[in-house]
Amino acid sequence: MAGRINDEDVKAVRDAVPIDAVVSEYLQLRGAGGGNLKGLCPFHDEKSPSFQVSPSKGLFHCFGCQEGGDTITFVMKVDHLSFSEAVERLAGTAGITLRYEEGGYNPSHQRGERIRLVEAHKAAAVYYAEQLDSQPEAEIGRTFLAERGFDQSAATHFSVGYSPAGWDHLTRFLRGKGFTDKELLLSGLAQEGRRGPIDRFRGRLMWPIRDISGEVVGFGARRLRADDNGPKYLNTPETPIYRKSQVLYGIDLAKKDIAKASRAVVVEGYTDVMACHLAGVTTAIATCGTAFGADHIKILRRLLMDNGSARVIFTFDGDSAGQKAALRAFEDDQKFAAETYIAIAPDGMDPCDLRLAKGDEAVAELTEPRTPLFEFALRQIVARYDLDTPAGRAAALDEAAPVVARIKNSASQHEVAVQLAGLVGILDTQFVVKRVGQIARWARDRGGQGPAPERGAQRTAAGFDESGAGRPRGAALNLRNAVHATERELLKLALQRPELVSPAFDAYGVDEFTAPPYAAVREAVMEAGGAEHGARAPQEYLVRVREAAPDDQVRAMVTELAVEAIMRRTVDELYAGEQLVAVRRRAVDRRVQDIQSTLTRLGSGGDPAHLAAVQNELWVLQQYGQSLRERGADAL
């Protein structure tokens, strides 16, 4: 097992890699005010952004699913890594050499499994590229590329390579790099042969498949020789780092332009991606041996900051297989807020062939939005029926109407229903509109989503609705409660702007916070050295508070409060003082009520000395409360 990473090195990694730079590798971020950024959460499906990043604090928090933490936590969660693996990945990005408490400097056998598999793929990609560039055997691969309009610079840009035709060339190369047979088999780069591991890919043109962060996680391999009895395209099998339904070829190259242009072009193959990028369509991506599906949509939605102005253009071959692919894509169309289109060249050529035949301009022209995907799907359905007969028109309507009924936007649904009437040839447009509306209502009644939660719903300590089945539960927070709201605001100030509430805040008792989750956060701040320490050492303050939290729920609450916007545009000492006073005054008022109840119970028959002490405490508190009302923060 790997030794424990030195604490100073963990801190150095956390400080060296900005959280917004890391998160931006996975989703588009936009300004959220107060120096924060927002985007669509990578941990749950959502239509509007509730995921916020605070670059100044090095934290993220989703107000939808309550996931939160620092840069290391984000990498752990988004890539399913252990703590050590996440630190190692970030350290590699920052150029930091890690020290281990047991075993000295980071030897290769201490690396986490995922890191090792990624490193094996990285080494394999370099090896394959060198083979294509220099080996006589790879001439067949260079010829294949040249015939499709790709020169050496194009091959280099996309890191295209060649796998030698022998049984174990790559296996022996990677063994020499220190990788074990177990790692080679687990990675999918090798497979079990009669006498041990042999290369999975032999005599093929190789495209490295990278995840959204740019790490090589698999390969796509194209058959080149007539005597190769394998499939035309052979991909990496499912491995701990490669899931074909969760990767998009070219996403590492296209992600920035997809986010910038709020547009993505989905093509069918590796050479199509190459052709599009070389033709200036740098938002092109492709699936890897599988149909475009729900997991691919999640990746694109986060990059597009999915909204009505975004565009997703699908290019499919004009043959029957391409049409079927388009219809499959339409099945998931409503998972996008973006407008979806289909682009098919008049002669049915794919982007690679089109670039060869007609040049870059033709490819760029092809990928301009032409036909909405829903219109293409409806035309394909309607074309199967004889519209010259009443029975044919009725049958076409019966199949097409449920497709239109699935459109969630009611205005769009009405407009498309009117178009459907024209496609089918039914003159009574209102009949078609009513028919679509009726089917939509039936669908909702049969099993649509349940009723939305009440607006006044309470939240638990971790911020979840109390009704959320299987979610963490805790003491209820009523966010409409003025007392809870003020306590929350004061804690946000203590975490985000400790210099404004220090040193007064550190004199506040845990019992001055009535909501148990807030009391727990107050205690964590105290354990971390208080707001005064935060004012002196802001860089390490939040890390210490989160580490002082007794459990994950309190830690999540700390992160949420550290990221959530303060409810005042101008945050200054005056506003901080108002929150300090409000929380203290309520605490004093509660204590006054308790003492008055005690005096009532004691009556006139109690011990005179005890009675006098209680009455004196009551008088002091009443005077203090009066001073707080008159002098505000100056009385603290």
C-alpha cells in the first residue's frame, strides 16, 4: 500500500491548483456575483445552474444535491478516485513531487490503480505515435491517412498512432516501463494469450481516446489489412477507467470552443472529427463505438451551460443506418434544453468524404443548422405511410402524435403539432393540436413526475428536503425562520469574511445558535482557532474548519455556508455588526425569558440569597439588551 502523503505536500497541492481551473475542465462556469462562479452540476442532472465555485476560498458547493468540498474533493468525486489518487493527479498538474510518510518519494508501485492505468495508456499513446511516425511497417497506416486528406501534422495534432502487427510489442515495451502483467490486462491494452499477455491491438491505426480532462483512457483501432479477420473498428473494452457510454472522442480538444460558442457538432467517427476540426469546425466530437445516449448528453449539457440558445447539430450518413442513429438521438432530445438539429449532406457523404471531395468550406457549410431534429424524426415516421388515404393519414398521426407530445415546452409542442398537421395532410389543424395535447395529459397522468415540494419545505442539516427518501437527515432548518436566517448569515460572514466579525464572534457561545447544524458549525469554527485565526490566515482557515467538523453532514454545511452568497450587495463592518447584534440580542432575550420563568417558579418562598442572585442576573441582562438596542455593535 502507498504511504500516507505528507501533510505539507497535500496543502501545497491544494494551494497550487486553482479550483476554478480544475472545475472548468469538466463544465462551463459563468459569473455568479460576489466573485463566485456557477455552472451545471456534474453530480446530478439539472436544468438551471445550482453548482457554485468560490475561487478565493478554493471550495465548491451544489445547492441542488449538496455535494461540496475543495479541489481535491472535486477530483475524487468527479473521477471516482481515492484521496491519494486525486492528490497525485493534481500534483502532476502542478509539478509537485510528493513525499510519503512511509517509503520516501513516490515510487511507481505506490501509485493508485487509476493513476497507473492512465500512465500505461499515456505511455502506449506515445509508443503508437512513434511507430506511425518512423516504422516502415506503418506505411500502410500513413497511406490510409493520406488517402483521406490527413498529413503528418494532422496525425500529430490528434496523436494518431500505429500498433505493430506482432503479438507482444506493446506488452514488452510497457513491461520495460515497470508495468505489471496484471496492470496491462486490467487496462485492456493486453489480453490473455496461451503463454501470457499479448497485445490487444495489432497491425491497426490507433486513435487515443481521452476523457474530458485530457487523460488517455482508451483507444479506437481501425483495421488496415485484408487478412485481419477482426472487426473494422476495435475499441478498448470496458475497464476501470474506460466506459464507452461516458466518453466522447475529441472532447478534450473541443470543450473550450463548445463552451465558448454554446454549440456542439456530433459526428459518427474519428476521421469525421479530424476532418471537421481541420476545416475549422472545432466543436466536433464523436461517440466511441456506441450510440449517442444519456451519459453523453450529461457531458455536453455541462459544457453548453444548457439553455435555449445552445445548439447541438448531429451529422449522420444519409443511409438507413444513419437515419436510425438520428431517430435514436431524437429519443433523448428532450433531455436537452438546447435546440437540436440534423445535418445530412445532399449526396449522403460523411464530413471526411465531403472534405476530400469539396474542401473545408463544404464541411463548415454542412454543419450549419438546417433541419430541427424533431422535424427530421417526424418526416421519417410520416414517410412510412400512404398519406393519400384517410387510413394512412390516421395511422401516421397515431405514431407521430406521441412523439410531439413528449416535447416539454408547451409553446413548442403547439407549434410542432401545427407542423405535423401539414406533414400528414390533415386540414383540421386544431384536431391535431388537441390530439397531441390529450396524449401529453395522458402521459403525465400515467406516470409523470410527482408533485413539486411545497415552497415552505424545511431543510435538514445537510440541506435536503425532509421528504427526500434515502437522503441524509438532520435537525430541521426552517429557512423562512428569521432567527435561523440571521444565524446563517452570521456564520457565512464568519467563514467568508472573518475579519469583519472578529474578535467579537469568537466570544459567542455555541448555545447562541438555536439550530443544531449551525451550533455544530460554530463549534467547528471554534475548534479551528476562531474567526480571529481566519482573519490572520485566510488561506488555511476554511481547510481547518472543514477538518474540525465532526462528520460529513457538518462538513457539507461548512462548505455550503462558505460558498453561498451573502444576502447583501455591500458587505462591510456595519452589516456584519447588524448580524452580530441580532444574534446576540435574541440570545439575551431567550435568557431573560428563562430567568423570568425561574423567578415565577421560585415565587416568594425561595432562598433569599438565590432569589437575589437570579434577580441581579435578570437586571444585568435587561440592561445589556437595552444597550444592544440603543448602541448596536458598540455594545458588544
